[in-house]
Amino acid sequence: MTQTAGIDWNSAEKKVAEAALKKAYSREVEALISGVRAQAQAICLLEDVWQLHDFLSARRHEIDGKYDSEESSLVFTLSQLIKDGWLNLSELEGLDSSKRAKVSVLTRM
């Protein structure tokens, strides 16, 4: 397993990571809004409304917990966003090569 405890983030790397988190969040929210619009247009029954509500509640919970910027879990957060398709490793330029390597390894786990 990759060591992530005690990873120090300098201010420049924190800015890179924060920008990456914002970019991924924006992409995911845009995709969610697009999907919700399509689902809303397909609503024909009250049951469809409740299903959309349940879907949105689950997605809100998932998204609210996904974008953790705590330094101790940032490597895991970034790697998961890459695995989920919301970020690319190339968007982490500016991070120390060892951090990028750890993120890369975690995307393959």
C-alpha cells in the first residue's frame, strides 16, 4: 500500500490541488445538472418525481462527501476523482513528482 501519512503540502501544491478539486467538482455538477434535466423531462407520474428525489438525495450525499481537501486524504481524493473520470493526472502538474506517483498508483488499485 502507498504511504500517505505525513505527506507535506506546500502552498503551491495546495493551490494546484484546490484548483483540481474545483475543476472536478464543476465537471461533476455540470454532468449532474444535465442528467437531472433529462430525467425531469421524462417525468410522467408522481412515482417518477419521488425517484428523482431519491436519486438527488443520494447524489448529494455522495458529492458532499467526495471532495475532501484534508491534506491527510488529498492523495486518495485526487486519485478517486481520476478513477471516476472527473480529473486527469495531467491536471495535477505542479505537484511534487512523488505525490503524482502516489496518485497514479492509487488510480490503479
